[in-house]
Amino acid sequence: MGYLFDWKSIGSIYATLMFMRAAFQQLLPPEVYQILRQFFSKFFRFVKQSNTINIQIDELGGGSNNEVYTSVQTYLSSKCFSSSSTNSLKLSRLRNSSKLNYSMVPNQILTDIYEGITFKWSFKVCTTETSYNPEVDRMTKNRYLELSFDIKDKEFVHSDYIPYVLKEAETLEFKSRGKCLYSNREWSAHGGGSPWTQVLYFYHPSTFDSIAIDPVLKEDIICDLKKFVSRKDYYSRVGKSWKRGYLLYGPPGTGKTSLIAAIANFLGFDVYDIELTAVKNNSQLRKLLVATTSRSVIVIEDIDCSLDLSSRTPNKNVSTSVNNANASMDTTKNGSSTVSLSGVINFVDGLWSSCAGERLIIFTTNHKDKLDPALLRPGRMDKHIHLSYCNFNAFKILVKNYLLIEEHEVMKEVEELLGMVKITPADVAELLIGCDEDPGLGLRNVVEELKKRLKFIKTGNIHEEIKKNLKLINVEDYSDEGGTTLRLGLA
């Protein structure tokens, strides 16, 4: 037999309960009343919590960045400012970005309603000690997001809400996407969050239209990049990781850094710039690799200067002594970098290198001959790109960019001189800069500098000229027809 309640009966029950509450408060001693009140308060809180599920989303998962955490942060950032449930927020903006980023402060609760169901998000930080040495402070902060919802909505959360959040985050990232520049943190080995720091949104004006390199080489690089990004299935079919290695080599000032920026702009990839001397050992280098994302350019500039990665000597005794020295360095604890050649090779071509796809690894060097051949073979450095001195085709690109002209009567003389004298694109750019209102002046500056260098080559009077404090642009080696080697220095 069912019971029917109308508003009058509900009102009667409520009045009875209020009467009993007042009676208990009057009849029971205050101490007993407070104990009962606390008991029932905890009981109802327990009943409520027993019907709630909490999902913890850590910043790091499996030693690398948790993509779900990053996506949820993006989603919540769009909700923070408009939500009435948040009364404390953090505001930030990266350099070269017009976007304001709102985020939650620790222990803040944000209420989100989707399809009529209420979800509660909270951001939490817990501090743990990672060192057993009491004299060394190794406190790390572990960040995580927590989602709370009613147990009856468990299946809905799994099948609808979480996919919705991830999809919305993907849409938001696409709308506001800017290439990011990341740098490795020297203290990253202590476990404090991601080993990468987002320095700024990557904005570099260099493009394949503006860089002064040989047009044939430029077209070859563009075709190689297009082929690389479009061949995911091919790499999977042949059993290779979806990555590619570029070695950029040549004298200083030939545009290696500008080419890296042009590649990143062309592909739309993030840039991870590794300062190798800040990496303490091979293990940390692997952690950096694992923490990178797909669709990224990983750069190590001047690798020949960062560490001793030069060719291994064929002398067995010398090799043994070097290996012993390296072994002893690996065991040092003075804070210096002990990254080895094998560590860099495994970084490029080992098992860990397959942890994410669609990545371009770029090394730069001024002296290719100083690098170990094992580092240069295909599969590690797949494409070797030689950026040499300025030829006439590259010069015409510079003139078009800096002087806004394509033809001039002086350019024929420049073409003849470039066939006899070496000069880097950076040197030419320095001579042209600021001459856009007087193109003739810029071209005469170039001719004068080229004639000056040609005179040094023919006469060999470089040392006397340096003593006279002549301003020369770069440090390069030149040889005349008789084999005399001359060195031009910066005055």
C-alpha cells in the first residue's frame, strides 16, 4: 500500500521535527546535545561523501607530462573567470602573447555544470621530500587536479563528460595556438614538476622567404619537411620512429639559427631548446626527451662546444684513458655535466627516442669534423645541411629583404667580388641594415668590405692592418692561390 503526501502532511512532519528538536535542546544537557549534534553532522557528511567519487589527475604520469592534466587545465582556464564559484584566481601572460591566462589557486573549487549535472574541480599541491639526506633540501611540489561528482554519474563521466572536456580543450588550443619555446631546467632531476619551462610563445620572423640560403638548398629542405610530416603511415609500415635528424653545419653567421626558426614556423611546431651543459647525466637527458611532445623541434646548438663529443681516437691506450676518465666523471657529484657520447646517441636513436612521434631533432655545429662519425650516420642525423658563405643568389635575397630592390648597377660588381672573397650572410646583413632609404649606400658598403678582404688575401698584410684597428666583421680563414693562410679578426 502506497502513501500519498500532500503539502499539508509535509508541513505537519516538518513542524513535528522542529518541535522535537526544540524539545531535545531543552531536555538534554548541553554537553550531550553538542555530542549528538557533532555525531549526526559527521554521519550525514559521511553518507554524502560515500556517494561521491573523486578522480585525481596528476601533472606527471609515468615520468612524463600527463596530457590529460594539460588539457583539463586548458579547459578550466576558460571557465575560471566566468565561474561564480571561484573567488581567487591567478593571472598570467607569456611574452609575445596577447592572451590572458586565468588559473585556479591551490585548494580553490570550481563548479562546472554539463548536461544538468554538477561537477566540482579543485587544484591541489602537496609537498614531499625526495632526499634522505637531512643536510640537503630536496622538497618537491606535486601538482594535481581533482574531479568530484555523484557516484550515480560515474558512467556518464567516463563516456561523456571527460571526452567532452578533452574535445573542448583541443578546440581551445587550436583557436589560441601559438608555437611555444621551452628551455630545460637545471634542477629538473629533483622531480619538481616538468623538466621543461615554457619561456615564451615562439615568435621569430624568420621564414623560408626571408632566409639567405641557396634557393636549390632551400627547396630541397622544404620538400624534405613536407615529405616527413605527411608520411606517418610510411614510418609505421617500415618500423621506424616518426622522427628525423638534421645536422646544420658551417661557419658562424651563415644562418643556422635563422634556419631553425624558419623550419619551426613552416611546420608550426613547438621548439625545445636544450642547454646540454645544464643536464647532469644521461638519465636526465632521457627524462627531457620523454617530457617533450609530438609535433616539436628539439634543438641542441653548438653541440661540439657543449660537451666533449669529438671523434674517438683510434689509439687504444688513449681511448682507454679517455673512457676511464669519462667513467670517473660519471661518478662525480660536483654538479658538473656527465652526459656522454653514448647518452646523446641513445637520445637521438635509442628506445627512448620513440616515446613521441612527429619530431625533428636538430644539432648545429661550426666544425662538423670534430663530431664522432657514430653521431652523424643516417638514422641519427639523417640530413646534413651545409650552410656556407654568401653566394650571389643568397646576396640577392638579402638585398631584396633589406633594401627592397632586386636590381642595381653595383650588383654586377658584387657578383664578381663574391666569386673571389668569402663573407657570411650575417656580415652582409650588418652592412645593409639601415640603408633601405639609400640602397646605393648599402651596396657600396658591401663592395668596400669585399675589396678590403680581397686586398688582404692578395697582399697578406693582415697583421699590419689589424694593428691599424681596421674594423673587420668576422673571424674566418682565407687562403690565396699560393696557399698562404690568413685569418681575419674582429677589431
